[in-house]
Amino acid sequence: MRSEELRTRVCQANLELASSGLVKGTFGNVSGVDREANLLAIKPSGVRYEELTPEHMVLVSLESGLPVEGHLRPSSDTPTHLELYRAFPCGGIAHTHSEHATALAQARLPLRCMGTTHADYFRGDVPVTREMTREEVEHRYERNTGLVIVETFTTAGLSPEEVAAVLVANHGPFTWGRDAHEAVERSDVLELLARMECAVRAMAPEARPPASFLVDKHFLRKHGRNAYYGQQ
């Protein structure tokens, strides 16, 4: 993929994120990766979405983490994205401060899988990370945010392909997908599910999750080798 194409796709995904209503001001960011070129493109830091053009996207080396093309500074969350690309087999990452998902993150509560709407996208609960230590926050905070996300999945034995989202404690949600556009779609779905989860917690605090076989059925009919949902 040429760098111009990568920048265009990532710019379009950032504009999709802005039009979704999931971000306000300059909150959030979307990135996309070209693994053959060993590059990611990401939104520049502090630039308002309505001003973005493909030329604003910053190209960053996956290996060194340094900008290689572009005249603006990359998003301050770039080190977080880098750690996720290095650990997870994804092609795009989105980060928002969407209201209900962020509320769960601030409450340090996982987004429970309470029904089939959730299971259509995520095979089980969306986890919340542990709180970061003072040292992790004060030294290389953004990189450590990515490392804590990876630690959360490793410790719990979760597949980042089956649960392509996380809530960072006291911070907000990250989602990922095959490309930047799918990452944005999952952020949109995640916020819907978070809104539903907050309603369930208020209406029925004692509600229990569905049986795992129902969750598996809904996830696997849409994802994986034997998926049969939609047109072939």
C-alpha cells in the first residue's frame, strides 16, 4: 500500500469517528497500519477533526516509533497504538472517550456480555485493565498504557481477535479491527453495548449473563471458519 493511500484511509476513518458522535473536540484518534512497509498512520495531536486532511496524517515507524513523514506531531497516544500493533494481529485501532464506555472505564467495571447483541461482536466480556502504578504513569505513560492492555489479555487468556476491545481503567475504550474503518465500527458498537449495560445495571442489578453456548453460537455464526451469517 502506498503511503498516500494509507493516509487517505486513516483520515477517512478519523472523519467517520467524528461524525459518529463518539468524540468531542480533539478527544480520541484512529490509526491504521501497513505491515509490509512497517508503518502506521495516525491522527496528529490536538488537531480538530473538521480540519483534518490526508496530508495531516503522520506516518510513524512500527520499529522505532518515530515519525518518518509528516510535518505535525503524531497523537500523544501513538506509543499505545504501537504496543497494540506489536502484540495483536490487527490493522486499525480507534480510541474514544465515548460517554458510557468511558463511564464504565472510570468505574473500573468490565463491559459484561449480557446478550446476543454483544455476542455478535465480542465473544465474552470486554475487560477493564488494572489501575496503573505511579511509576507507570510518570514514566512512559502512553507506552505503559499499551503494555497494560496487552498484559490484561495475556493474563486472562483472552483472544484479541475474539474480544477486539478494552476499557482502560480511569481512561476510556480502545477498539481494533482488520483496518481503521472496522476499528471505528467497533467503537460505535461498543458505545451502544455500554449504554445497554449501564441500563441493565440500573434496572436489574442481579441480572446474570447468558449461557456460554448462546454467546458462542452468536459469535461463531458471524466470525471464524464456519461462519454462515450474511452472503458468501
